[in-house]
Amino acid sequence: MNPSNLPPQQWPAEPRVTLGPWACEPPLDEESEAFRQSLRQFASKVMRPIGQELDRLSAEQVAAKGSRLYEFFAEYDKLGISQELLASLDDEQRAVMFPLLFEELGWGDAGLAISAATRMLPLYMAAKLGNSFVLKEYSEQLIGCWGITEPDHGSDSLDVSRQIFHAQGSYGRPNCVARISDGQLVINGQKSAWVSNGCIADLCVLYCAAETASGPDTQHGYCVVVPTNLPGVSRGRPLEKIGQRPLPQGELYFDNVKVSLDHILAGPDDYKRAVYAIHTDANLLMAATFTGVARSAYDHALAYAHERKQGGQPIIRHQDVARRLFHMLRKVEAAQALTRRVARFNNLSSVPALQAAMLAKVTATEHAFEVASDAIQMFGGNGLTREYPVEKIFRDARASMIEDGCNQILAIKGGYNLINQEWL
Ligand SMILES: Cc1cc2nc3c(=O)[nH]c(=O)nc-3n(C[C@H](O)[C@H](O)[C@H](O)COP(=O)(O)OP(=O)(O)OC[C@H]3O[C@@H](n4cnc5c(N)ncnc54)[C@H](O)[C@@H]3O)c2cc1C
């Protein structure tokens, strides 16, 4: 129908569209919408209060048994988001559920969202890389972590294809190595202080170099699940940091740790594939989580702009404030749209694209940081105080631009992929 033929009375005087969490998205089906609503409830009633409380504690206090972090894990388990449930979803359902889950968890609290996600990683990777022994042997209630970066190798360790290396550069010695001896994998060395959940983990999905007769091979290593109660494993002190403080982080040390070969998820020939797989999923997870963080900052700013009066009017009535909110919403929506599109592409294609996940991660984390900074500005002086929520969101968002690969490094890797037009 040609809209110009409509009688004038059918046009509302002022079109009104309510922008909810689904501003520019088609409505979800009933099941997905119910899932989203239960997550939103959980994020607002459980995650936000616990996250705000943990943010003010020392890193030691957060990690200590009995802290509210463990209450969060117990409540999260009640949601029933198990490995079994994830495995039962078809690709279409997973493409919708995955970003929904992490958007809502990120909206609740970034550090807790990452802690919950990392907790599942060893078993998630065992399922992904087809290790049924690990899936049968270990419970989902155990706390997991991912150890890949090392004191001397941060960006390097995420770049097994060596795309970011300087022409005259070399990897140097790895800080952690593994070798097969007498039918067991023997691990020595340490992982960086940045291992999320490292200082509280029961299980680590460890990525490390292979020790060979001709020296360590850092491109063909081992991906192995290591229980941290084995003799020779020790943990570092929880790390104090600027943001995502409810997420405990710390080193893992390995002193002649022996683990049966059943625990290996990928050996030297498959190592690159295993790094690619976890990096791709982790970057998408970051994108969804920090889309939620961006939306949380925007929601706070919008509500405040309606409440706070200056010049005799709620500040949202001032033209520049409305303009700024528009740009904040634009960034949230762009992050969400790209993240969901990549989630769909990566869940439905035969080889998920790291390139696409990096596009989404860099976009969402940078938008989250910008929107959180704009939210502080919207709150004026109040934005700088701990009495209001936005300074915490700003600190949480700042860390995300380094987490799971500095955004600059991801962009270099992504840029190099364009040379050969390889969208992997
Ligand atoms: C909140 C958070 C959670 C994390 N969780 C985990 C985890 O669970 N497990 C884990 O193993 N690690 C984890 N990390 C570590 C994270 O992956 C690393 O911090 C990240 O990869 C960067 O490494 P780096 O800190 O050693 O910095 P570096 O690699 O030392 O980089 C320092 C600077 O140099 C630049 N740079 C480095 N190489 C190049 C190059 N070739 N060209 C141009 N510039 C370069 C970088 O962009 C950066 O600005 C986490 C980090 C954070 C902040």
C-alpha cells in the first residue's frame, strides 16, 4: 500500500516507539523471550547487588571461600545452564541463546559474567574438542579457568600463527612446557597472573608449549585439562586490578605435574586448531558480554537524564543531552546487531570465523568503554562517585579492551587476514 494514500487520521500525530532491550530487533520467540526475562531477573536481583558488594572488597576477600562470589555460583547453577543443555540445543537455537545469555549476564555484572563463563570453559572445550573422558570424569560444579597467557608472553601466546610478529622477532622461551614421559603428560612452569578464576580454580584448560628434543615448540603445544588438586600445582595470590574486581585472577604454577593422557584435548598437531577454537568463542563471548555492559551504562544514563533536573527541567529536555543519549544508544545497538550476526554466522557455518568474532569483540568493547564514559558525563559529578553505579561500569569496560587479546593486536591479526582474504 502506498502510505501517502492513507487518510490523514491514520497517522499518529507523533509516532511513538518504545525502545526496550529489543530496540531494533525482531521479537524473540516465546521460549527465548522467557529465557531472556529469567536472565534479566537474575542479573538485576542477584548479579548487580553481589557484583557491587564484591567490587569494594580486596581481591583476597573476593577469592576467599564463603565470599558472595560462591553464592553467585550457587544461584547461577539454579538457572540450569548446563553443558547438557547447551549440547541439546540445535545450531539455530544456540545462535540465539548464546548472545542472549552473555548480554544479560554482562548487563548484570561484567566480572561475574566472565567468571561464570570461564568456570565452564574446561568442560566446554572438552565437549568442543570431543574428549568424553574429561566430560564423564569431572563435574560441572567445579570451577574452571583458561591458562594460556604467561608472564613473558601475553599477546604472543594468542598468536600461534605468528601474524603479529616483527620481522626480526622471535618468541623466546615459553614460561610453561609439557612433555610426554612414561605414558603421562608432565607439566612445568607457570601461567600469567591474568588467568581468570586462576586463584580459585579446580580445573584448568591449559594451553602450553611442547617440550621436544630440539627445544620447546610454541606453535605445536598441548591443550590439556589439569585438575588443580594434583601434586605440584599451586596458585598465586589474587590480583588487585582496576575493574571487573568480582572476577578473581591469579597465576597457576606447575612443578612436575603429571596428568594422564586422557586429559589431553589437543596434541601438537591440533594445537593451532584448539587455540583458534577457544579464541573464536571467547571473543564472541566478550562481544556479547560487553554489549550488555554498554546497555547497562546506557540504561543508567537514560534513567538519570529523566530524573535529574537542571535549568528547571529534567536534563533530557536539554537538546544536547538528548543528542548524547542518541549516540550512546546507537553504539549499543550497533554492538548488539554485529554480535548477534556473528553469533549466527559462527553457529551455522562449518568453520566459525575468528575474524568475525574479533570484529564483534573490538566493536562491543570499544563501544562499552565509550558509552560508559558518556554515562559518567551524563551523571555529572555524581558519575565520579561510588554512590552511583556508572564509575564501576566504566572501570569494568576499560579492562575489556585488553582482555582476550588487546584490541590493537586483534585488529592487526584481522588486518593481516585481509591480505589473503582469509575469513578464518
Ligand atoms: C580482565 C582480563 C582477563 C583475562 N583473562 C585471561 C584468562 O582467563 N586466561 C589467560 O591466559 N589470560 C587472560 N588475560 C590476559 C590477556 O589475554 C592479556 O592481558 C592480553 O592478551 C595482553 O597481553 P599482555 O597483558 O601481556 O600485554 P602485552 O602482550 O605485553 O602487550 C603490551 C602492549 O604492547 C602491544 N603489543 C604487543 N605486541 C605487539 C605487536 N606485535 N605489535 C604491536 N603492538 C604490540 C599491545 O597492544 C599492548 O598495548 C586476561 C586479561 C584481562 C585484562
